[in-house]
Amino acid sequence: MKNGPIFFLSLLAALTFSWVGLALASHRQLDSLVPYYDPAEAKAFPEPMPGIAARGQLVYQDLGCASCHTQQVRRADMGNDIDRKWGTRQSWARDYIYQNRVQLGLVRVGPDLANVGARLKSATEVYQLLYKGTATMPAFAFLFSDSPLGAQTGAIAVGQSEGHQVVPTRRAMELAAYLLSLNSPHAYGPEAAHNAVKPAEAPKSAEEPKK
Amino acid sequence: MSSPSQAIVSESDKTARVPLVLLLVSAFGWLIVSTVLSLIGTIQLHTPTFLASCVAFTHGRVDAMQESAFIYGWAGNAAFAVSLWLLSVLGGTPLRGLGLLTTGAAFWNLGVTAGVVSIAAGEATSIPFLQMPGYIQPLLFVAAGAITTPAVLAWTGRSSDSTYASQWYAVAAIFLFPWLFSAAQVMLLAAPVHGITHAIVANWFGQNVITLWLLPVAVAAAYYLVPKLTGRAAAHYEFAKLGFWSLIVFGAWTGGRHLIGGPAPVWVSTVAVVALYLLLFHYLVVAINLPAGLFAWNGSATLRFVAFGLTAYLVNGLADVITSTHAVSQLLHFTYFSVAQSKLLLGGAFSFLIFAAVYEMGPRISGAKWPAPGLIGTHFVVAASGTLVTVLGLAFAGWSQGHAQAETANNFAAVAAAAKPGLLIATAGEAILLGAAIIAFFHLVRLQLESFSTASSSRETPAPSAP
Amino acid sequence: MSANHSDPSEPRRLTDQEIIQVHDHAGEETVDDGGSYKLLPLVMLAALSSLIFFGGTYIGLYAGHFAPTVHDERGTASAVVITKVDPAVIGKKKYELLCTTCHGPAGMGTPGLFPPLAKSEWVVATDEKLIRILLNGLAGPVTVDGKEFGAAAGAVAMPAIGPGGAGWNDSDIAAVATYIRQAFGNTAPEISTEKVTEIRTKVGTRGAWSSAELQALK
């Protein structure tokens, strides 16, 4: 290590190499993923998020919902995500091409939300959950405001107490729209073909692929 | 036990005292902040109503604040201080550019404070390891530049051509961090990439903050302290260089480990798994180089910190490989087990090696002895038990959570019930860790107060000759 | 604790300069010890190279050919991508888009107004006729399944869906033709896009056919 400049250059090369290999390569590669046009549906998938849902994603970010929820379904032989009906198939990179800041998450304190839009019945259901919480999920009551009963708010009330009703704020509505938009069941052609493992090959129980 | 001997004072160099103490005191202050936040966050996991009505302390924000306070507040400040100091003492040269360094350190801490406050106000980026909002990041980057410049000067201006492993690790950390940081700021915030690429880049950055910035400083400290305190050279030192390069070269590719089974193309996680296996070589080298530190359980308190830190470091390396396998990953990925692992690495390996370094360096930069040497041993016992209880509690919680989730019939109330005992244990552990952090902080502050009174009683610290 | 200073068991500390010096030449003299190799370097070499060998093999096997669409380490990018969709599926969508309004979802038509497609000889008879009807439309009196349609003054005509009318492309026309030939109880062979193209080129754009003109075709 007597040679200073070479030492610095080697350090830089090691980092740059990993940057080119991981960051730049995946950037170039995943940029090639365009929406998949399905002739049968005469539509391209995934579909872009509506504007209100995109704003809802910012609420999701700032409240850090990702600290308890993932948004990535694992394949059938890796955990029971699909048995839990979190999705019909594994999440693929193409599902996220319209998202600026993916919310993959690291810990599942609560269920995976990648396709939660398919499970939620209405915005009201989301409001009930966020306003009251459950025994395991915290309430987000600060996303709601009090207004006099009968006031024209144009919003669905989630609760009432004498003379007052609890209505979702704009942020709550955006968040609900975001959650309801989360759903990508579509089986894109290339992914469907490239990840199909012949039933005989797919290990029934989860073992590490043989080395 | 670790009371400063004559040699420490003789090796003392107080010229860089102001900036280094500024970095250290802030670091230990941030450690208290992050431990409090960690405690709150863990309580919220088993009692979701805790502080739920307070938007600034909603779980997601507590999590993001805790991470920022820990990584940039505690670990960042401490890593800067230790690597600067190691480069100065091993380079045989006093630190230069102290004005720049002090200013940089002040702005770094202002930046982190502003960042943590803005997360509380709802500005978190939601990017792991880069939670502080985009408008704070350039300030942090410039401050980091100001802090690292004196380190580079200390390296290039070293008095001897020969260098030692600690210097390589410290230089690598100091030199690679700005590149890493700027690449991440551009690709994640300023001109962000989209979709899964964003997640891949974020993982590349987040993992390398640990692997290429924080851990090298901890390893540098270990390589320095073991020969220093045991009086014995590192064993089989001829492999040290290979060990160093294997960390830098292989470690840089481990980012994809969090994407195993996830929506990134499979090569990303496959490459990461292979890199984790290859890293085993690095751990092997550290183990054969520093057995004197690894098994120093009945040495001085400082050495016991080293022993704990090194053990945690090696255990974590193995755990990384094991949890990346298909069978284990499908069970424990996405559970508290991964939280336990990161606590073991950052709170165990990194923090303990840094504590050891601070116990060595504190007196030498302040020109005074630790006011209560016994407190070092107390700190060790409290910190070690706190870390063990927290890590084991979380690992147990994660294990139960993973098994409960694997039963499709279990709803999330049942999963939460299964994880609760472990989480309660971890909560107790966090509380103990808070005690440890407070002990360390006050000891450091008292050392500074002490050294001021020493300095005023005798203008010059007597510098007896080395034994 | 402070008594430990003088404790002889307390190891001597190395100075910073000593640390550098004692490590500076480490290893250099031990490489080749008069022909007898040391074991450890060989073990380390073996460890590193077997790790690298393992890593290389693992990447070769499980990196999914480095393709962006492979998410399963046993998946393979060379699998043939079948993007061809069953024309009947497209045909059904297309039918529901346009034809249901007049011919009804079950192809039963409306008595006296719109002829049925179920049991229609026009649908199952020659490709030539069906394709022409779809391309250019059909007007005037026509007998379908024994019933008279379009004879009344001001009767609605069958609109053209080819380039001169709704502007469908050949493959969509082929798809809808195939669909009506195989739905509603009809059974007739499918119609290929090539056949539609062939006839379209032959007849060009023109007004609606009359039943007599079509009957005149062989």
C-alpha cells in the first residue's frame, strides 16, 4: 500500500464497478420494460396511476406505512403470499414501471399491500380502518376532521357524536384512492413465459435450489 | 482497568481536540436520541395505540427518525471521529484543516437535526437509509466533504511510507462515502430513477453505507486496538490485504440481498447471495488476524468491547449467508429477524468497536484520564446485556412471527400475538440500551469537564516519556 | 481499578510507530521456508478459490440469464414467449364492442329489424360472402334463416366495418368472423387474416353489397 494513487484508484474502481453493475445496468435494463400490450384486452398493462392516487402515495410515504407493510408478493414456492390471497402471482418489475418511489418495504407487521385494491371493497372501508385502527394496526385519526352534523363536506362520514360527524380529510381521501388503485393481476406475456417453472421442477416444499 | 496508563498521555495530541470532541459528543448525544426513538418504535409494535394520536410520532416517522439519528447522527459522527483520529495517529501527523473540520462537523449535525425534525413534520423520503428530505442532503454532502478533507490530508501527509491495515480501512471509508452519497443523492432524489431500479439503487446505497463506510471504520478500530492493547502483532498479517480487498470488492455487491424473492430481476439477488458467500473470506481473514481481540473476554474493559464487537461482526457475517438461503429466507425475510440482524451488526459489531476506540482515544485527545474508569466496565456490562436482550428478543419475535405467518389460517391478530413475547423482551433490551447510552454520554462529558480543570490547573499537560 | 497500572499481567502497549513497524514486513519472509511450504497460505488459497468457484457456478445457474423478466432463479429467458392470443377471445371483445347493439349478445337479432347470426346461412356459408358483408356492409332485402329482412322502405342496413366503414383491420375482422362462426351454436371453420386481406385487395372500397350480388358469387 505504498502507492497512494493506485490505492485510491483501486478503491474507486471497486465502487464504480458495483455501481455500473447494479445501478446502471439495472437502470438500462429495466428501462426497456414498457407497458405490455395485451391484444385480448386491447389495452396496455400496467395502467398508470390516477393523479389522486399518485398524491396518495405521498401520504403513504410521509406516514411511513412501509415500515409495517410490504408491497411485493412472493412466488408460490416462497412463502404463502399467494395462499394468503395477496396476489395471484409474484410481483414483477414491470408492475412498478409507473411508480416513482416504490414502497417495497422490509417488514411485514401487517399484510402485503401490493394488490390490496382488489381486496378493499370501498373507500369507506379504508376510512374505517384508518380512523379506528385495529388491535394490531395503529389508528390514523389525525387524517380525519370534525365537522358539524349536516355540513356539506362532500365526504363520507366515518363516525358521529352528538352534533358532530367525523369526515376524512383530503389526505385521507388521497390515501384511500392510492390503496384502491393498488392492483396488478395482469400476466404479462414475457414474464409469464420466463418464470413458468414446470410443475415437476417446482419443489413442493421450499428447499434451496440444488447447488 | 482501562484507566489511562502513562503511554496514553505520552501519545496524546490535543491539537484536534475541538472538532473530534464535537463529533464524539454529538455522536453520543444522537445515540441517546436514536435509542429513545427505537424504544418508542418497539413499544408501538406490540401496543399500536402508543403515541398513535400524535402525528409526529406515528410509527412510520419514528422508524425513519430513528434510522436517521442512528446512521447519520450516531454512526456517522462516530465513524468520522474515529477514522480521522486513526489516520492521524498512525500517519504520525497531527490533523490539518481543523477549521474546516470543525465547521463541517457543526453543519453535519445541524443538517441531521434539521433532517430528523423534518421527518417528524412529514418530509421523510421513504427511502431506507436516505430518509432525510432532499433539501437537507446537499448540506450533508458538503459537510461530509469538509470533514473528510482533513482525513485525506492526514493520509497523504503521513510521515512513513509504510501503512497498516487500520489505515486502509479508514481511508476506504472516508474516501468511498462521498462517492456513494453523491451517487445516491443524484439517482434517488435529484434526478431519480423509476420503478424497481429505484429500489435496486436504494439497496445498493443502503447496504454500502454499512459495508463500505461504517463497517470499515469499525474494522479499522479493531485492527488498531488489538495489537495496541494486547502488545501482540496481528497474526498471519500477510492475509490482511486480501481480507481488506475482499470486503471492498465483494461487499459492494451485497445490496440485492433485501430483494430475494422480490420483484427485481432474479440476477440482482443471485449476485448478492454470491457476494455474501464470498465475503466469508473477509470474515475468515479478520478471525485469523485478530484472535487476540476475539478472545479477549478477560482483558481490560476496552478489550472486552473489542471482543464483543468482533464476535458480533463474525456471527453476523454467518447469519447473512444463512438467512439468504431460500429455505430460511422464505420464513424470516420480512420479519423482525431481519431487524434483529441489523441491530446485531450496527448496535453490536459497529457500536462496540467504536466504543472501544473512543475509550482509547478519549483521554488521548483530551489530555485527561477517564474520570471514573470503573464506569467503562459498567458501560460494557449494561451495553452488552442490552444488546443481547434486544437482539435475542427481536430474533425470537421474528422467528415466531415467521412461523405464525407461514400458517395461512393465522390472521394478523394471531401473528401479532405470536410475536408479542419477543417484542416485550426487546423492549426491555432497548430500555437497558438507553441506560448504556446515557452512561457513555455522561462519562464522555465528564471527561471533557475534567480535562478543562486539569488544563487550567497546569497549563501544559506533563508528557512523561513512554515506558 | 486504578491499581491495575502496575499490574504486571497488564500487557505492554505498542506505540503507534511500533504498530506500523511490526506489521510492515509481516509475511514476506515466510512465503517459502526453504522449500517447505506453510500450510495456512494453501488453506486460504483453497478457501478463496473454492468460494469463487462456487460463486461463479451459482451465478451461471441461477442468475436467470441476467434478463429483466426472469424473477425465478430456475426461470429461463429463452422460453418462447407466446404472445399469440386466441382469435376467438379478441373476436368476442370486438363483437361486444360493436355488433351486440344490433345482433344482440346471443346473436339472436331483432325480429323484422336485425337478422340473427345464430343459424344464419350467411355466417356459415362461404368465406367469400361473410368477409364481403363485414368489409363493405349489406343493404336491401335479405333472407336469413327463412325470414325476410331489410325489405321495408328505410330499413337499417348492415354497416361496413372494413376500411371504408368502421375501419377495422384485417385481423380484427378475421377474429370477429371466426367468433360468430363458432358462437351462438354455429360451427364453421375459422377465417384467417390472410383470407380477409386477399378479399379486401380484390374488392377495394365500395358501397354495401346487396343479397343478390352475393348470391351471384359462386
